[in-house]
Amino acid sequence: MAACRRGSGEKLARVLCLLAVGVVTVVHAAIDVALVEFILQGERTTTSMKVAGPIFDIAEEDLRAKYSDIMNFTRVRIFDQNVTTCELMDQKATFWATRYFYREAQGNPVMGMFGPGCPTAAASVGHLARAWNKQMMIPIAGDPAIANKKRYPTLTRVSPYIQEDLNLVMFNILNTFKWSTVGILCDDANDLLAIYVPMCTALFDSLRLQYNVSASRFYVNASNTDNVKHYLDEIKSIARVVIIIAHGSRIRPIMLQAYDSGMTNGEYVYFAFELYNSPRFFGYLQWQLPVGIPKPNQTYIPDDGRNEDARTAFKSLFVISLRYEVSDDYKKFTEKVKRVSNESYGYAYGPNEDVNPFAVAYYYALSLYGMVLNDSIRNAGPESKNQLAAAQNGAKLSSLMWGKTFPIVGQKIVINKNGDRDADWSLKQMSADGTFQPVREWIAGPGKRNVTMLPQHLTDPIVWFNRDSQPPNEPRCGYRGIKQECENEQRKILAIALSSVVGLVFICAIATLLIYRKIKLESALSDPWWRVEKEELNQATMKQSSQSLSKLSLKTADNTSHASSVGKTQVFAKIASYKGKTVAVKKMETIRRFNPTRAELKEIKKLRDMVHENINRFVGICVEDNQVQVLTEYCTKGSLSDVMENDALKLDWPFRFSLTNDLISGMSYLHESPIESHGNLTSSNCVIDSRFVLKITDYGMAFLQQFASTKDGDNKSDYFRLLWRAPEHLRAPMPPKGTKLGDVYSFGIIVQEVILRCEPFGSPDVKRLPMDPYAIITEVIKGTNPPLRPHVPKDACPPELYNLMEVAWSEDPEKRPTFKEIRSQFKKIPGVETGNLMDNLLKRMETYATDLEALVMERTEAFLEEKRKSEELLYQVLPKSVAERLKQGKSVEPEAFEKVSIYFSDIVGFTTLSASSTPMQVVDLLNDLYTLFDSILDGFDVYKVETIGDAYMVVSGLPIRNGNLHAREIARMSLMLLEGIKKFKIRHRPTDQLRLRIGLHAGPCVAGVVGLKMPRYCLFGDTVNTANKMESHGEALKIHVSPELKIVLEDFPTFDLTLRGEIEVKGKGLMTTWWLNGENVPEGEAPPVAPPEAPSAEITAAAPTASAAKIAS
């Protein structure tokens, strides 16, 4: 019949085709069919408008194309713009359905009801569908009560996810691998679809009650690591199978916590659920967490740097998800859905996001409804009333669907006899490329489920992490490892191991070369190689070293102890010449003559046997009556403490790493040597030779302590040398040789010195210690929580070195690493050199040379800066040309100038103003005034000669001659000063106006330098006297000009002068003088502009405009 529909175009041709195959069905008129769609607005759920609407459109279009000859389809979409959640749909759905059925449909229409996609609303509308006998199909699993089809005979569930099926699949997995005990972790965060809590409850109840599985349920908060760890610890004691029911974004934090708790070692197996690939609704369920993956309510998920840890953890995780065939038809269908979604609804799927299978269920529902409705109408006979009755009978239509399989868009849709869709499921595991691939499948069949394996040619594609087979339901020794049989086995293994060790030691003891070693030892002990006679030391060369001069810990009773900020003095290494070589000498006062016993000779032999490039070589011992002198190899660059505290040396990190690496290498060798430990490791006991190789000294000297004389130890400054000692050795007497773990603590303190380049417990910004050494030692002994340790900023060094330092000075000695472990960790620090010794040496020498060059350059720059400042000061005292001749050592002869212009001014009424002001106010006034004057002078070719009180003297035309321009420069300057004084504000008397009186004169003069201690450039001649007379015979706020200057100004017609007339000038007789009123600047020529105002003076003077403005006096 389908072939007839496809091959016929006209109704008559279709009828003939049906007659030819023996099927005669007469349809009098097309039946009206309403497709009623209940849908949420928006895109928040899998069945919302933007998600499911495009699929409904495509399904309706296909129905019209197939069955338009016998059915007229009407689309009825019931929704409200404000109804976007299931809570609101639950309140509206029943009312909407009733209103449509009785008011808009008006009776008993042929109608199919699709949705609503909310559990409670679907159950309510389902009762109406039963009462009306209308076919109803929902795309969700819905309320568990809907599974009772006696109450819902017309309701068919086409949801791909049915909880009962998921429970069965989970039990099938547990049963297959013989697991009967599980722990369930439930987290309802980010649950947009509100499915995780119901899923958790249903699965928990089903496993316990229906399938008799021992299940324990825990509600966790994946964002709280302590909370997750707590419940994982609970599960650890009851199960090895963990089921995680949570949003995809919460799986990774839980798995990382399992990794941190040691529960991803292959002894545990985890299951999670991802119904389909949609980060939008189910989260990003992957081990990898790159920046930019969308997260609900967030733009990006930050990268935590733990992808590799997560990848390891995910090897123990299996994911259960829906399975569907990706056929060509289904691919075309999904492509069309994505296109229509984007074009018609503005809903864009992600690049690899699957089309929502819950929304696709609408397509299956409409397709199934069209099929059974078509069959019912065609099988109802020729009577139209029978056809209509068949189309209206929802229960009959349901019976035609149930218990059957339908092919739709390349998918096999199985509706079981209970009216529920049987979906296919997959069990996925992470493959080698980091993606999850199916390893088990559950394929829906008619009335049953068949389990198949993929791919078929493999015996079992499941790979168990760290195991050959699945983990057992219960470990052999029980969940807590306390079964008696395991304890007995452990005792047996321990007994066998101990017996083997004892036997091996016994055999080795017999097989050793005891006799040979004894003879060799005796020969070595009898050789007095170590003894140095006093005569062999060149006493004439015994002195304090002048090279870098180390604060070596070769301190004896006669040495000054290294103090802290109080009473600290520099301790130098004493040296001598022995057999033509320079050696370092450590003197020690003894209570009796040193006559070594056999045991002490063995210790001396150990010192000679210490040969390593980072161990300072022991030379010998010079014995006197009440003194011993220990001789060691002399290192010219001093101690590590000297180098670190020398601010002149700029030590970069490669250089510091090299010194630290030498220290680690030396201590690793020392700890593996017969000496075993240092016991007195400090930065002063780390010396540096001429090749900048660090060497450890003052080791293995414990045997000498019984001979040493002691001093009063109450001096608190002696506590400085205890700053490197481990807390456990401060609280209790330290073994004579010290301990290895105590050396590790000392190493941590030295690392702090290397990082900060300061004393232990100190700061690079403060030369003195923050606390007295005695107070520091007292706090360390107390063992506070946290314990007192040097403060080192985390950004002061690479984080790896900081962590190494912290673990080295741990309060608990057992937590400190060995030097072998320190060496391994230190090599992993970025920037640590791994080349040979010569390469490192060359780099060190280059660094040293660079530091010296930088130091010389810095000092040179400082010298040049001071020289520049001195020159600037000199130029302010003397003219530059004169100062240059003096700098060159040349004499400055007096020089005659034919024509110069001289300016004199003073303040009218200054004496009265000074009398009513304080000295400080007068100083401030003159400073502000002359700052203004000096700033104006910078804009003219003039030289300020001197200021005396309120008198101000300026000259133009010397020491560099400028022709007749001196008159113009001095005149313009005078006008600008007069303009500035009018705007000048006196700080302590802002309402008063200063009245400046100015006198100008031009003529010859002689200039020269007078004096040696405070040389001054002075002017001599009658011109100076006359200029002064012009000022004294002038008037306030006016510029008084002599006739000589007026003649020169006639060369510059821009100046406005007014004749004053003849006046009697003391010492000069009658003189015809002039007033300088201003300057008329021609159009287009810019007038002279004063420089910026002095900051201390309150001035608002402005320069003249560019137009021919007159500068008034």
C-alpha cells in the first residue's frame, strides 16, 4: 500500500492502484485531525520551544506529505510566553487541555495530544486523555505512576530514557561482573532537567528492593572536596563499585578526589550516566578541561592544570548512555533539524553536540500517530462514520502501536506491550585516544533485551585499569583489610623476609674481607701523615686573609663569635703556608695535649679519605701543648655567607642554582661516606674557591670536641650560630656527629640565605635581624603552630625551590627528604644547569665579569651624574663661558665691553613691609618674587648679576656680545617683569600690591671674576653706577630710561617711550630721561612670551596677544 501511495500522483490513479492489489478503501472526505502540542517557552529543557519546536515542524510537514489525501492536519500549539518551567506548566496544562477540548474543538474531534514534557503535567493531562479516549504521546519518562497503563490506557511513552530500563541495564552490568555491593553518590547541582535526584532515588530503591543488591546512598557536594573525600572514605569501607549520579561538570571533581584518595588504582570501578552528548543539558563529561568549555551560568571553566591526573582517574570510569544508529537517513534528518533550529528558532547546536533525543521523540510520536491513524481509517470500511469513529478511538489507536517495532528515519523504534518505548543503551569506556567508546550494548528487541559485545571480533574489549580482570566485589582481605587469613599471611611473609635478611647478613659477614681490611686499617692508622710539625708552617705568612675574607665557622675559643645585630664582628679565616701552598688554619684551645687514640685515628683517616670536588680537603693537624691547629684547603673567595651578603655582586639565579647544586652534591657525598653527617652545617662552613666552586668544610670534627676548652655560654650573641640547628637538637642534646635529618634542616636555612641574600631569619631590606638570636632560638624551641621559620615571599624564587626549602625545614624530622631525594627534585627546577663542571665554571666566570662591568658602569654613571649637578650649580654662579675657562684651568682676565645694557630694580616700601612681617615671611616673599623673575629671564638674552635684598641686577650684552640687541632684550625683559609684578600675590598679605621701580642704562663696562673661595662675576664702571641712579630716581611701577639707552632703542621703533624731562641726578647733574611705557608689536609678529610661572608664586600674569597690543606699564 505504501508503494501505491509513492507511485501514484492523482487520486484516480491511487484508487486504481489499490484495486490492483486487492485493497479497496473508499475515503469519502479527508478527516480533520488536530495535532495538539503542549510545549514550554524558551530553551531551558529538552522539550522547550526552541529545542522541540523545529522537530515538531518537520514531523508535521512529513505527515502532510504522506497522508494529505485522507487527513487534513491542523497544528494546535498550546503555550504561554511566561511558562518556561515545569513548575508553571504543572499549573497550566490541565486548564489548557480542557479549554481547548470543550471550547475551541467543540466536541469530540480527532486529535492527538503530544506532551506536555513535564512529569506532573503529563500525569494530569493523561487522565483527561483517558476520559476523552484520545491518543496521548509524551517524549519523557514522566511520573512512575504513568507506567500503570490500566490507569493510562491511551498514553504512550516514546521517551528514549525510561528509568525502569536504566535500572535493568545497571543490574545487568552488576550481575555480569558479579558485583553485589555498590555505593551511590548523588549530586543535584546544575540539574537543569531535574532528573538526578529522581534517578538516584529510583535506582537506589530498585537495586535494593527489586534486584537484592546491597546499595548505600550518599548525597554529596562535588564542589566541596572535603565533603566528597568524606563520602569516598565511607564507600571505601563498604564497596568497590561506585555509581555517580550527577551533572557532567561534577564528575571530574569527584574523580580527581578519588584519585587523590588513592581510589583509582584499579581496585575500584566507577559508573556515571550521560544520556546523550550535550554539554548544554548534561555538562561536559570528559577528563580534559581546556579553557573555553561552556559551563552553566559561567562563560568559561578555568584550567586547573590537572588534566593528566583526571585522565588517569577516568581509566576507572564507565559511562552509561543512550545508543542510536547513525544511519545516512538519521544523519540527513539531524542536519535538517539543526538547520531549521537555527533558521526558524535561533537555536544553534554546538559543533559536536548531538540533536536532543528527547526532542526527536516528538518526531517519532507524530510519525507513529500518523501510521496507526492511517491504518485505522483505511481498515474501518467505506462508511465515513466508521472511519471517523476509528480515528477518534484513542485506546484502539494505542493497541495498534503497542508491542510492535517501527522503522523511522533509519532508527528501529520498539514500543513494548506496556506502551513504552524500549531504547538501546551503551556502556562506554575511555579508549587510548582519551575519548569514550562503546564496549557493551543493550539492544531493544520484541519483549526482551539482548546483550551484545562490540566489536564482534574481540573476545572482550573492556580493559581493566591495572588489572587483568574486573575488581572483585570484595577484596580478599575485606574492605578494611582486617580478615584473619590475610593477617596470618602477612606474618608469614614478614618471618620469611626477616629470616632471609638475617641469613644474608650472616653469610656476608663470614665472606667479607675482615682480615685484609684489618691489616690495611692498622697500616693506615700507624702512618702519621696527618701530623704537621710547627716548624713546617711558615709562621711569617700567618696572617688574616685580605681576599673576600670569610666568616668561616672555623671559629675557636680565641675567635670572636658571629653575633646578630648586637655586637657582631667580622671573623676572618687565618691562613698559613704549608709545603708551598696556602692553607686555612683553625685554631682550637685544648684542655690537654692532643694524643689521638685508635678510635680518633680512624676518624682522622676518614677525613683523609673524603675526596670530592665539593668537599674541602683536609690537610692535617698541627699539635702544640694546649692548642691544635686544623689545616684545610684554602678557598680564596670566602664563604657562601660572604658572597650572599655582598651587595656589589649581582648574582643571577643560574649562579645561585650552581652554588646550591654544589652544596647538595657535597652533602649527598658526605651522607653516603663513613662520616655520615656534618652536624654543624652553616653558610659560613660553605666556602668558595677561586673557580667559584662551593666546598663544604668543618666536617668530621666531633672527635676534637672532647679536647676543646669551653667558655661561658651565657652570652646571647653566641646564639647566632644556633640559627641553623634543627629544633629537635635544640630541645635535646645533639649527638656529637649530628644527624642527617638535622643537616637537611640546616640546608633549608641556607636556601633561605641564598634566596634572600641575607642572614638566617633576616630580610634583604633590613640589615638587622627582626629578632634577637636568643629570642629566635627560644621561639623555635617552643615549637609553636605554625613553627617559627624564616619569612620568604613565595614570589622571591621559583616555586619548586620554595617547596624544597619548606619541606627541608619541616618540624617533623621524618617529613624531611634525604639529600638524594633533594638532588632529584632540585634537578627538576627550571634553569638548573646540568652541564659539566667546566661549562658551569666558564658561565660563572662570565657572570662574575659581567657583574664587575655592571658595577664599573654603575659607578661611572653615578660620577657623571654628580659631575653634571656640579656643573649646573657652577653655571648658576658664573656665566657658562667663564665657567668653562675655569674648568679648563685657564685664568679669566677682566674684559672690557663697549656697550651693554644694565637693569636695576627694587621694591618701593620694602623696608616698611619687612618691618611688619616675620623673617620667614620675608624670605618666602623674596623667594616667590625672584623665582618669578628668574623664570621670566630664561626667555631673554640676559645674565642675572646678583640680588641684594630687594635689589635685582641684570645685564645684557655680556659675557657674549650681541651687538645692539642688548637694549631690546633688557627693555622687553623690563616690560615683562613689570607686567608680572602687577599680578604677583603676597602669601601673607594677598591684598597688598608690590611696587617695582626699574632703572635702565646703556654704556661701557668691565667684567671679571673676583675672589677665590666664593668667586663672583662682577661688573665695574660708571655705567653700573648710572643704571643704579636711574632706578633710585625713578618711580614705582615705571621703567626709567637713561638718554644713552634711549638712543640705542631708537634702532627698534616698536618701543613706546615718553619724555620725562630734565631731572637733577646726584653725582651726574642734569639729565634728560625717559619713561618706557610698552612695545607696539607689528601685526603678524609674535611678541616675547614669558616662560611658565614659578610654582611657588601665586601669579596670573599673561603674555600679550599676537595682535598689535600695547604692553602698558
